[in-house]
Amino acid sequence: MVEFSLVHSITTEMCTGFLTLSAFSILLKFVADGYLRRFQGKAGSLDWLATKFSQYAEPASYLAMGAGVIMVLVSGMTGLLSWQFDRLAQSSLAHNKVLLTVASEVIFMGAFILRARYSSKLWTDRLTAWIYLVLAMIAFLLLVLQDSMAGQMAKGKSLLDYFFPWLKNMEAQAISFPVWGSILTIIGTVVRVPSRVTAINGPHCPE
């Protein structure tokens, strides 16, 4: 007999690990590119290191984000099989967790679609790079919060309790996060980024 609670724990750890790797790789790529723009040639050893970080962090973030987005969907399905629906429906904590999970997934999916469509050309414009970075960081923050809520549901505590003890009470209160806000954010980014990329690369942007 399959223990869906165990499977859910495994898939949750996998999606969290993949998306964490993706977010930090994007941040590393952003910082490395910024260094190369401003300080390249001033420190040879750091130039080499920043070049390697920029070169390898970008594809790593893309692959990890794709795997993470898929595993979030798998984790959601195993979660539904692990928890009784009545308990989920009556728990404000479960409501908050699902809400933040959906918001995080939507933003990560939007970032992934942009990267899949425009490849590494996303990084050729500073504003586009900033938009991509901000999307990844917001999605990662929401992921951390929903993981904290999962810990509260399963064990009554989470790692964040040690650093932000006041967060536990906030997580237990029903929150209303406008899903339309996430959707508008992604639509606005999808519309804005292509215009920036086209302006840099001409009317025909190769994939």
C-alpha cells in the first residue's frame, strides 16, 4: 500500500530544492553579470570566477525551474491524497498554504515561459534582467512561506519559528491573496519583456 504522506514529503522536498536552486542561480547570474559590467578587468581572478558563475548559473536556473514547476504539480496531487479534504477545507492554515502555493507556481511558470521563449537574451537588457530576478525572488519568498505553513500543519512548527516567532500567528490567520494580482503580474511581464527584447534584437527575436 502506498503511503501518500511519505510520497508527498518526498515530492515537496524535491520541488522546494529545485526551485531554491533556480532562484539562487538567477540571483548568482544577476550579480555575476553586474560585476562583469562594472568591474571586469580590475581583478583577474574574480573576473574568471564571475564569468564561470554567469556561464553555468543561467542554464542551471532554467533546468531547475522547469523541474521545480513540474514537481510542484506532482506535490499538489500527492498532497490531496495525503490529507482529508474536510480537514483541508476547514483549516485556514491549509487555505493559506494552497493560496501561496498557487501564487508561487503561477509566477515561477511565468518566468519559465519567458526564459523558454527568449532564451538567454532575457539577460541582454538590464530592465528585463531585473524583472526576471524580481519574479524569481517573489516566487521563492512565497514558496518559503508556504513550506513554513506545511511544517505548521504537519508538526505544529517550522524552521522560520526560530527566526520569526511572530510569523506563526500570522500564518494561522486566514489571508486573502488576490489571484488576479498574480495573473496581471505575469501578463504584464509577458507583454513588457518581449517589447524590451525586440527593441534590442530587432523585430525578429531568435529563440
